[in-house]
Amino acid sequence: MYSNMESIGFSTYFNDVVNYFYEDKKLVAQLGEKLGFDVNQDVFLGVVFLYPSAEQGTFDEKEQLKEHLAEMQNLPSINNQIKQNQFFYVDNGVATFLIGHDKDDIMKILPDFKKEAVNLLDSMDQKKKVRVGFGLPEKGIAGITRTYSYAIKAVKAGEIFKKERCILDYMGMEIYSSINAMVTNYGKQITDIVFEQLSDIEIRVLAKYYKCKEDIDTTARVMNIPPDLVREYLANVKKSTGLDVHDTEDSFKLHLLVIAKKVLDTNKKIDEIKATNHYEYILLDIDDTLLDFQANERESFINVLKDYGYKNAEDYLPVYKQINDRLWKEYEQGIIEKPEVLNTRFSKTMKEFGIEVNGKEWESKYRSYLNEGAQMIEDAEEICQWLKSKYRLFIISNGVAQTQRKRLKASGLDKYFEQVFVSEEVGAQKPSKEFFSYVENHIPGFDKSRALIVGDSYSSDIQGGLQYGIDTCWFIRGDIKEQESGEKSTYRISGLKQLKDILD
């Protein structure tokens, strides 16, 4: 069975499918042909393994999920019924499409797949909850998006009902859709009619009762009140509303009403936040925005020269910085390729002093030192923690992917970000429109009118945002002075803490 997360950039393919298949079915069909299946005839089943949205997984945790999912799909009882499968990353987990010729064949493997999913989740040594959702097998281009959507909605239904490890198929989607419809069409009216008859403490006990899986003793312990008092409050609910928590149908209605109230309360809070601040997505640069690249660069450069016996290493640094900056700008402008930047900057620097060196060898040594550098800009940890509580955070960076990811992880900041976009992996660099288009297409639901770019580089971060229609915040360390050359940005800050003044 063929499986490859990176085949012709399947995540790119998937986003093309989700976002554009109505407009360009021919493109989708061509991509499907390259991947070895017929998007018009084959049947697709979407399966998602997700962390709850409030506990989004790190890159390493997603990798672990992917490995477990691959092992599960390779079991003979499942593998033999699948024509092909494809993995891809999603916001807070991983997902897969199982691809076959016949819907009945796909339906046959669902029981085994669910059973293996339960075993897998029980065996995983992870503190975070993981939920699994299955879609309804669908055929053709439109089926790709529907089955994936069903799988996501199944997980959302699991979140609503507080299932720790939720194995739901498309029936979960129907539950979720029913709740959404009720909240949208009748939620406020129904909840007002029912809950206006109850006291605040009765509403809180009812909500906690369902959160505690309808266990009176657990509810009493969590609320620090006697079990008999919980029973009394629940009896009062029946007297006031006519709905009995011990009756299956009445209990389901009450549970939905509790959920509807929570959704309405949450929506109200979201509306209040949006009224004061319209941003939802914060795109942050790494070098000299979050991590002190200048300090890291200086230390790594000096260590390389010392290794090769040059005692006065700092004497060479200004020339190196001048040459390095020039090469990176030529790369941003598309004049040269990245290997030329990396493999010639040392040889060109030392040539200025009449010394011939192996630039590629020096670069390798320099890279090993650079990977270890994780010095943070002042207040970087604090501002990331604050931003994470209010916004969706993403990294946008030019550079070498392995280096950037290692430095981010070494700093401990990686846990705050949903995704990391590095030019080497994207296939384009800031400030190109191709880079930001890639970012937009790989963040589900992304709206550039609700995004803000924060970075130190005018040429890559700020110009990139301006060209692509995204608001920008220019981080200029030190005093901010009006630029004579007419550089523009939506905001300017001289310290990361000032982001609070802009966004609060």
C-alpha cells in the first residue's frame, strides 16, 4: 500500500481540494492521477486524530500520532481492504484518507479500525487527551471534503460531551449538527425559557452533573457539597421545568440545553472580544523577533574561527555580516539560490583577508553551533504565553528548516505555535507572494484581514505583509525613529511587551 505524507506535497493537494475543488476540478483530477487514484470514482474515508483545541499538540506529538496511525493502517485486516492511504497534518493533530474502490469495502473495515483506535489510545503514553473521528465514506471530488468535514464534526461532538477518548463515526456529526441547528435557530429562546425558571446554583449543579458524566457522588465532590444536596437541586430542576435527569429522553434534552447555554455564553464572549480587537491570527518571525539571532550568530561565528585557529575572531565579524546580509538580500530578490548563500559566505569573507577556505566545510561547522543557539529576545516567553491565551499563533521564517525548528524547540517556545512555516520547506521565501499564499492555504479558515505579522525585517516581514494585504507590526529594537526612506507599517514597537498595548 502506497503511503507518503510528502508526496508532491499532499498537504498542498489537500488544501487545493478543500478550498478550490469547485473552481478547478481539472487540477484536482490531475493531482489525483499523480497520486495514483481516481478522485472522481474512488471512495474516500477521512479519519482524524486530534488533541482538544485548547491543548494543541506540538510537532513531535503530531509525529508520534502519525507513526501510531501508520502502524494501525498497516494491519492486514485494514490494509488489505484499502487501495491507498494518504497522511496529512491538521491544526492540532494528524489525519488520513483511506481510499478504496467500493463503499461497502470501506464500511467493512470500520469496526476493526475503531477497535484498533481504542487499543492505540489506551496504549499511548500521553498526558494530553486524544480524540478520533471517522467520516462517512463518500465518492468523488465533493466526497473528499464531506468525509473530512464529517470526521472533524464527530470529534467536536466528542468535545461537547466531554468524552476523554472519543471514537465517533458520522453519527457524531449528526449529533453535532443537531446541536448547532438548535443553538442557531432556537438556542436563546429555549435556554431562556428553561433556565429562567432555575436559580444560578441549580444551573451550575446541572452543568457540573453532565460534566461529571451524570455521577452524583463525583459532582458533589467536585462542587464540595453533600451528595444529598446535589439530588435536591436536581429534583428542583424537575419541579421547575418538568424535565427529569433520570429519564433518558428528558436528560438528553437537558444536556443539550446546558450545551446550548455554554455555546451561547462562549459566542457572547467571542463577540465582545471581536468588538474590541479584530485580530485572530498572529504570524511571528523567529530571528531577532523571538530569538536573539545576532547574539547566536556572533557566538557561532567566533567559535568557528577559533576552531580553525584564528584568535582575533571578532575582527572578521563586520566583514562577514556585510557579505552575509548582501547574499541574503540577493536570495530574497531571487537573484541567487540558497545554497550559494550558505556555501560561499565564509569563503567570500575570508577571501577579503587574502585567505582561501572551504566555505562548505566552514558552513557545516557553523550550522552545528547555530543549531544550539536558543537565546531569547527580552520578554519573548512572556509575550508568547500571553498571545497564546488570546490568538492563534504561527511562525513564518526564512532560513534553514532544521536549524529553525531545533532552535525554536531548544528555546521552549515551540509549544505556543500551531504551525511553523520555514521558507526552505515552503519552497518560497518572504517577502514573496508565493510564501504568504502558501501560509494562507495551509491554515484552515485563515482570513488575512484578521491577521497580523510581527517581525524585525522590513524587507521580508513588513514588505511581505504590505504586498499581500496583511497588517504588520515592525519590531525595531531600540529607539523607533521616523524612516526617511518612507517605510510604512501598520504598527511599530521597540519591545515585545508593547504588543499588549496594540492588541489589548
